[in-house]
Amino acid sequence: MGNCICHEEINEVPAELQMIDLQMPDHLYKDATDRNTPTVSFENMKKKIKVLRVIDGDTIDIALYHEDTQKIFKYRIRLYGIDTPEKRPLKSDPHRDKEIEAAKKASEAMQQKVDENKQIMYLLFYTPDKYGRLLGTLYDKKGVDINRWMIEQGYATEYFGKTKKSFDQVLLERDQKNVIKE
């Protein structure tokens, strides 16, 4: 059996805590409760961001500078109002291969837009969704709404948090409207 280190005695204050004002009085928190303490919100803020990674056609990782801490933090953003095909659909899905290919094209289209802007773009934040995910609309440097562009180009469908359409439904609508790209 290996050694288990369950407790390590700390003799010094860790470097990351040395930056905190240790003289801040405890009474500042006396009235803070789980119910009355607001969470951090970026709702309705439009911020310059750097897109670090395209996860898929409707999800990105970003770097966001915080003026108050003068630090950059990473966030995962679900793009508001759009849904793109899944990269890993159910194996039982009869259109699995088509959906995987459509997902790849949606991701590539998003990556192209990010690359065209040298990763620096703008994000309008919304209220987090029911899962706590940050939602936002992505804009390029010229002010073009990339979420809307993804829909107009046929890489995404509109989605506002209700029941998602199956890929079968998307294909049927595409055939009717000739909009969704495979």
C-alpha cells in the first residue's frame, strides 16, 4: 500500500492568500446568507473577449478580463438562441453519420469566424440558463451577430430552451425550406 497524505501542516500563508486583505473585519459578512447574497452576473453586459476554443457550433470557451481583479478568467459559453447538430448523437440514431458531419461543418464555420477575427470578438451576456450555464450572443469586430449568421447560413436552428428538435425534424425542415446545411 502507498502512503496517504491526508493532512499537511501549513506553517505559512499560501502566496495566493497573501494578496487578500487579511485585516478585513469579519463583521462585513454578518448579514450575508444563502438567500440574500447575489451571484455574480454579467447579464446585459457586452464585453470584448478572446475565444480560446470552439467546443462545437453553439459552445465556446472564452477569456474575459475582469477590471476589478485585473485578471483574466476562462468561461464556457452556450450561444444563446441557437442549436447545432450534436457531435456525438445516439448510436441508435438512423441519421447519426449525417448529424456528425453536420456538427463538424457547424464547428468549422464557427472556427472560421473566430479565425477571421483573430480570436478577439464581443459577447453580449444573458441570464444563465436553468443549468447555470452562461449564455451569450457572439459578435465579430464589425458588429455582425454570429449567432444569427449561423442560423442564416444553415449551420444552426433557433433554440430558446424548450424541447430540442431531433435531427430528423431538422432534416425535414431543411428539405421543406432548403436551409439547413449537412
